[in-house]
Amino acid sequence: MPLDPTFQDTRARQLLRRMFDAAIASAQPALCIPAHLPSPQALGTGRLIVIGAGKASAAMARAVEDHWSGPLSGLVVTRYGYAVPCERIEIVEAAHPVPDAAGLAAAQRMLQVVQGLGPQDLVLCLISGGGSSLLPLPLEGLTLEHKQQVNRALLTSGATISEMNCVRRHLSAIKGGRLAAACHPAKVLTLLISDVPGDDPINIASGPTVADPSTCADALAIVQRYGIDLPAPVRAVLESGRGESVKPGDARLASTTVRAIAAPQMALEAAAAVAQEAGYKAYILGDALEGEARDVGKVLAGIALQVAERGQPVPAPCVLLSGGETTVTVRGSGKGGRNVECLLSLGITLGGHPRIHALAGDTDGVDGQAEIAGAHIGPDTLERAHTLGLKPHDYLSNNDGHGFFGSLGDSVITGPTLTNVNDFRAILIEAQD
């Protein structure tokens, strides 16, 4: 006897949400940090100074305090609403994705905190996604307003995260290895929670403690590729080469170590385990998918339809998982949001297929410029939209996925998750009756 469609839809949504929650839980700092801390005895007479930036950095700092028995001090900056109380490490909140004065002041103070250290000291740097906007210290001759203007242009240009961070590194007084250089001659241990495709440390928070092989010429080429109108002082920095970052082989970075402690692949594997426990085979399509969000949505829908209708390349029932970071070129008046844009495009292409459900969300709890993680769709999504007079294609054209799913009550809201391992997408395909 076929299952009631309403029951089936509820069960599918609950399973998709459990997978999303498992992905987030797998990347919690309290779980990831302890195994990577040195022992206080190994530090000897040296000091432990903790610094960091990112959406997960405050939770990372708390995990350090909970598992470090020796003395320590430090300063960490995180996004508004993501603070976690600490006793010995100062936590500062600042703006993301467009930086503000609080982030600027925190970056200035962070450079002061690491001044005057010796080779016996250890700087523990806690970095996660979002750090680029939270450490907006401009090069001499540039202002916070210049950084804000460039950030806004990059966010709506369609540039990839690696391209955006390349530009940011060459306008910064703290990114692109400059923070590690400021710590010299102290040892530096950087613990990373990756939110970027490929997990390259130089692209996580724009690599404040990592040598940068890219150049001002590379940054200028990206600006030109996307037609970004730069303020004259910013263009002068790139054209003159004055913004060159710290390069590989720099002696000031000789005592630095970088470790990735959580990454998108780990989160997808945690979600796959939940799906398999529920009786669905899980297939990870990739942890680093990029491209325009609406285009990725079409491709994923095509794969899902092939599975549902032809059992290729794998049979249903199953779950298709993917991560990475897509982009949205904002041309309409909506708030953007790469996960909801991808999901809306996927839903339109699926056309209300009766056996396909999906969820897409950002593991930090914020998709684009909305305090919403993402959304979910089911076989009845388009039908309910039409009943309410909503036109899915119009919402997609307006880059207003949040408006569309919010009107249907299909948004996924987590609140601050205190971690960030990038986008999460799960497509659940039921078997034919």
C-alpha cells in the first residue's frame, strides 16, 4: 500500500534536517580542537597567546580554554551573535560580510597583542570562515570605507571565494601571511575550520598566517574580469604592487604550522552516516562544487532525475550529497543567498517530481545576507507556490530565493551554529512503489 504523500513528505524533511544537523555537529570546535592542542609541558617557560577570527573562532577559543590547564591570554573576533563567553580570551564581535569599525579596531589590537614575543612563545591562531570580513585592516593609504566598497562589489560580482580572497589579501595589512610575520620570532600554530572548496589555507579568512603565492597583478586581473569599479587609491595599490603579500620562503614564517581540523568532506560523511542508518545509500558527489548557484541547481536536478527515472548512475532510494561554495551574481532586488538560489533552480527543473526532496543550507546558519541557513523543497513545493500566486521563475530572476521559501514557510533556520564548513546540499530520492 503506498505511503500517504503528506506522511512521506514529513518523513523526508525530517531526515534531511537530521543530516544537516549532523553535518553541523561534526564540525563543532569542542569536538575538533582538543586533539590538536600541544601540552602545557611542551611549551615550557613560553607563553601561549591565542588569537583568531571567524564565525567559529569564539567557540574554538572556548574549547581551548576548556582543555588547556596552563596560563594563556588572547583576543578573538567573531561575527555579531556568535560570541561564546570565555574567561581568559577576550571575545570581540564585528560585522560580516561587510566589515565595520569594530572589526578594524580588533585587527589593530591583534597586531599589538603579538608584538614583542620571543622564540619560546607560541601563538595559537584559530581561523574559520568569515575571518576576511572580521579582520578588515587596510594597507596604509586605504580606509575602512574603501574596504567596504570593494567587499560589497565582490559579493555581488559572481567572483568565486578564492578570487574574492585574492583581492582582499592584496589590500590588507594583516592577511596574506602578514599576521604570522608580525608574530615572528614566536612559533605559530594555526588551527583551521575550512569553509572553502579545496580547503586551501590561503583562502580560509584570506590566509592571515599563510604564505601567499598570488600577486597584485592577479588581484587586478580579477577586478578587471568582473568589471569592478575600484576607488582610485585601491587601484593605485594594486597597480603599483604596494599590496604584495608575504611570499613562500619568507624567513618570518619558518616557525609556522597549519592544521585543518574540520572540513566540508567530514561534514558530508557525517550526513551520509545518518542517511545510511535510515536505510538510504548515500553518495557524495563532491565537497568542492562551484559555479553560479542556479546553474549548479540545474545540473544537480538533472542527475537526480536520471537516478529517479532510470536508476543511473545509482538506483533509488538514495541520497545525493554535495558541498562547496557556489556564487550568485545579483542582478535583481532580492537578498541573494547561494543555497536558496541553487535550491529554487533545482526545484524549478525538477518540476514537482513526486519522489524527490532536497535541502540546501549554509552550515554557519547564514545564507547570503539573510539570517536564514537555507530551505527545503518537496514534490508539492511548486504546486503550493502557484496556489499562493507565487511565480518561481520571477523569484529566481530577482535573486529572491529567501522571499520565495519564506512565503511558503520552507526556510531552514538554525540560528548561529558556531561553526562553518561551507554549503550543504542533500537530495533524497525515493524508490518507485
